[in-house]
Amino acid sequence: MAESGKVQRVLAVCAHPDDCEMLCGGTLALFAAQGVAVTICAVARGDKGSREVPPEEFAAQRHAEATRAADVIGADFVCLEVADGDVAATPELRGKLLETMRRVRPNLILTHWPDDYHADHRATGDLVTDCSWFAASPGHRTQSPAVDQPVPLFYMDALAGLSFEPTEYVDTSGVWAKKEEMIRCHASQLGPAAQHGEGDLVA
């Protein structure tokens, strides 16, 4: 993993609110503690994860939770506002992601392994992989100018390690409490015990 002296801005792009915290929250907390500017981007709104709460209301709740989680480490949170299950490489979504990359201008991008279990995760991984290259192409026009060169990209471990063989390891033991604090901000996704600091948080 790149050292903080070489990385000034990190962009983590995940499918849903809470994915980044679960899959790379420790790494993001470590970067933030070293003075690196961190931006967390959710592609989808997380609107379809409740049987009781209407989608629009639930999306607002998930957005608020993700914002609080980012605040724990002083990160920024943005959402590209795609409905759950609709993440796909459309021109509109590609343009939104390209503009996000060019506005943040990261030195490093983290995203889903493209062979993850969830369709939105796979689509996000593929989209970010493509856009990390397109972001440096002036021919792909967005409001912000193209970055100087394709942005280095690292994939996060898939849930349960599905078809994933890591090549880089990050020791996040020193910031584990921060990762737990970030995850607990996503109360809508946790059982009552985990919300109150009991039980296991695995990621």
C-alpha cells in the first residue's frame, strides 16, 4: 500500500452506504490518521434494504448514517444516487463517476473486487476500473478537467474472500476502534446488540 507521504487524497468507491466501512474502513481510518484526505463514494442509495421503511425515506436514513460514519475519520461522503440493483455502466453513471474522480483528484482509488457476490458490487468494480482510466482521457468530457494520468487502483477483499487472492496487506489493528465506530453508525444495517457495542462486527 502506498505510503502517506506519496498519497494525499484517497477515493473509496463502493456500491452501497456501509460497504466501504465494512470492507476497507480500517485502511481509510489509517490514511485519515496520517493526514490523507479521504472521500467515500457510494454509487447506490441503499434504498431497498428495508421491508418496513419506504425506499425514499430509507435512502435518506442510509445517507445520514454514511455521512456520520465518514465524519468519524474526517472524511467526505458523496452518493451518486442510483437505485439499489440498478448499478450499470450507463453513460450517465459513468459521467457522474468520472466527474467525482476528477473533482476529488485522488492519488489512490479503492473499490470492489469485480467478481464479488453482489451484482451491484460487481458492476461498481467494473465501472471504477474503467473510469480510473477514462478519468485521464480529455475526450471523456465532464465539468472538471481530466486528471494527469490514470489513477492507481486497489481492490478490496470480497465478502467471505470469494475468488479473491490479495496481493497487499494493511495492518489496521491500531485503528480498529475507529472502524468499529464507523460501522456502528450504520444502525439500520446492524442488529440491536451490535448497535450498542455488543456482539461481533466482522469485516
